[in-house]
Amino acid sequence: MVIAGHAHNYERLSRDGIVYLVNGIGGAPLYAFGAPIAGSVVRYNGDYGALRLDATASRLRFDVLNTASATVDAFELTGRCAP
């Protein structure tokens, strides 16, 4: 799992078994998208929002919500975390 935020939009990608999140919808003017790149799953730049993460020892639950509390993206990663 890789989380970054410099670009002012939201995108989830999956490449080679790794999930990448670009979470930049928290402020500043939102950016337009160019052509989708390989592995792009969800792209959003329609409103500002936030990423909510719920973590347990065996699950990460991600919910991306816009300012109207509408779900933009939601997914889970499961597996056992090393102590």
C-alpha cells in the first residue's frame, strides 16, 4: 500500500499487486486528469473530500468521502499484520 497526496485529485491504482492512492482532494484547487494510466481503478476530482481508514490486525478498510458525505471509493485490504 502506497499513499501519496501531492496531486489535487483522487485516484486509486493497482499495479503488480500493490495498491496506490493519490489522495489530494483535501484542499487547494482540484486538478483535471489526463489520459488514464495502466492500473487506474477509480479517479475523482468532482469535489473536495477525505480518506477515512479503519484498521485492525487483519484488515484495512478505506472509505473516501466527498463534502456531501457521499462515498467516492471504498475498498478493503486483508491479511495478517506482523507483530
